[in-house]
Amino acid sequence: MGNWERSRELFEDAGRYIPGGVNSPVRAFGSVPMHPVFMERGRGAYMYDVDGNGYIDYVLSWGPLVLGHAHRDVVAAIQSRARLGTGFGTPTELETELVRTIIEAVPSVEQLRLVNSGTEATMSALRLARAYTGRERIVKFDGCYHGHVDPLLIKAGSGALTHGQPTSPGVPEATAATTRSCPYNDLEALEALFAAEGEQIAAVILEPVAGNMGCVPPQPGFLEGVRSVTERYGAVLIFDEVMSGFRVAWGGAQALYGVTPDLTCLGKVIGGGLPVGAFGGTREIMQLLSPVGPVYQAGTLSGNPLAVVAGHETLAALSEPGVYEQLSQRSERLSWGILRAAENAGVPVYATQVGSMFTTFFSREPVTDLAGAQACDTERFGRFFLELLRRGVYIAPSQFESGFLSTAHGDGEIEQTVAAAEEAFRTL
């Protein structure tokens, strides 16, 4: 493998019409000296590019494809639904069915509203929290990415890290001034901030399992501490589970760790690979939304029938007994297999894994926050990425992204990936 001529041609053509040749910065190969690979189709654990190369896929559309590519039941449901119409701009029974399933699964959610993206979800949750508390200031954590919402593009993760822009131009100073950012997993820093400004803070938003500086799990007691601080000062606690929701466990990270926020943002998995987002929480807060309350939020395509039915079929498959246990076991086996391969080659790495999320950090030290992630050897990671790509394994082209496993990844794919990693590490 190594012929990507057609991808190169398509990227050059795309660059004439699309800024940077991509419709999202994370798709650019910012960490490696190479153009992006253009994909044509996917099936199960594999995807195939326009040059005919096949890859075991650990990006999975950045997390949504927990059942793998082109899952039979999901595709059949989308096709069947499309024949009846692709959207109406009216309520449908399907929306209520999906929302009911989510509410029954996610501990914090008593009411939920569907939107079209994770960015819409976090933006709407912040507005709701500010209205509920009558306060303006928001607290986030360094390296956590919550979509491209103006007040949340402060020390953000994901592509903002890869492309060297942790704070984006175009965000008004007055907007940025309402946001505070603390180190992830640093409860003392949060306590100090609340001691100084607690009466002005409307909400704390965080990824309960950080995934946008690589997969960084919460340290023991961190989530519980954040919950305690927000309750003490009357601030709203928002869990951004766009990535971790129905990824790390049925009911998300809040079910896994037993910490219940006031509001939860969801996306990715709940749409089965189609564009979707959602935010929900206590009935008291959610009843502030229009048309029953004064907080306005709307969306022409919210609750789109195709996304809703794809999400419904995905959650139905995930609700089967043993699914999450198997996902976690295979993800752990993969993560530790790569770690052992690195140790055998004398390459220092640090491995993390929560449910079906994982990251191999090129670091000699444990990675528990943004500073640790940024201290990684990103140049070496870039070479590792290319060596895996040449061997038919596709991981995120950035050290600052999580990897994902699907139910379609079996023992064979894991063994092939570990073998490819062993060869790749030996070249470094």
C-alpha cells in the first residue's frame, strides 16, 4: 500500500473550492506531511479509499459508527424511512420514540430536545444554564472541545490543538471574557476559581471522559468534586457527552462513573452516523425552553426522520446484553497490545482506554491533562500514523484525538492491528 494518487488529485481539486480542501479541520492531515485520504465506501470495521486501498478503521466517522460501517439494520431502516419522505418540519412519532429511549438510559435526563449537531447542543445548553441561573460566566477545562461555539473556543481541544489555534480569531473579546478555563483533572484550581467568582458562574461544562486531547479519563474523585462544587455555588453542571454518550457505556460516562449532571449534551452515536445532536436535563431547567418558556431555540431539520431512525436502530443494537462488556474487553486488548508492541520496540508510550475509546500517547509520563498531552512527541506520532496507514490501519491523524472501536472489530482485526503496530514501532 502507498499509492494515493487519486486522493492527491481530489485534494488539489477540493482546495480550489473548499478552504483547506476539507469541510472540517480534523480531516486535514495537520500532523503529517501528506494530503488527506479520500474515502469511497465502508463495510463493518473497514473503509476503502478512491485508490482501492482498504483500512481497518479506528476513527469511525469520529465516533458515531459504534456498530461499524453500513450496518445492515441501520442501512435498511434509513432506506425504508427515506421512501416515506426525508423530512416534514413537523413532529413525528419517531422523535418521541428515540427521545424516550435516551431518557430511560441517561440518568440526568428527564426531558430532551433534538438538534442537528453537538455544537448546537452545547450552545443551547449554555444559553439555558445562563437563563436558569441569571449569571453569565462559564467554566470549561483546558483541552476539552465543545464545538465551535464562541465562548467555548478558549483553550479548546481537537483540531484547534492540531492546527495550533487554541483560541480562535473572530471570537469577540467581550464573549471570551465570560469564559474561564481550568486544567482538566485539577479540582484545586476549580475550587480556587469558585472561591473568587462562584456567585457569577452560571455553569461548568466538561467532557466527563475527555476525548479531544486524546482519550483522557477523569482521575478518581474529579467528577464527584466538580459536582460538589457546582452544587455548593448553585451553578449548572453540564456534561458534554457528545463523544462519550452511548460510547463508553449504556447511559454514557455519567452512568459509568455514577455522577449525575444537571444538563447533558449528546450527539454522534445517537444518530447512527447521520447528523444529530441533543441536549437534556432536569424538567425544571428544560421547561424554560420555548414554546413553554422564554428561552428560544429552534432548528429546521431537528429530529430529521433519517437521523432519528438510524439512531433508534443503533441504540436498539447496543441495548442487547453483553454488547458494552465485549466492546470494552476488545478495546482493552487492543490498547494493551499496542502498548506491549511499543515496549518491545523500546518506544515510550502511555496508553489510555475507557469503554470503546482509547489513545496511545507518545509520552514517557502519564497523560492526565492538556499539558501532558501537549508534551507528547507529536513528530514521532506522525511517523507512526503514516506507517500504520501504509499497513492498512487508519487511526486519527492527530495525537490529540481519541480512537474508537466498533462491534464489527473482531479478534482478527485486533491481531492485525497489533501486528501492524509492532512493525510500525520498529521503524521509529
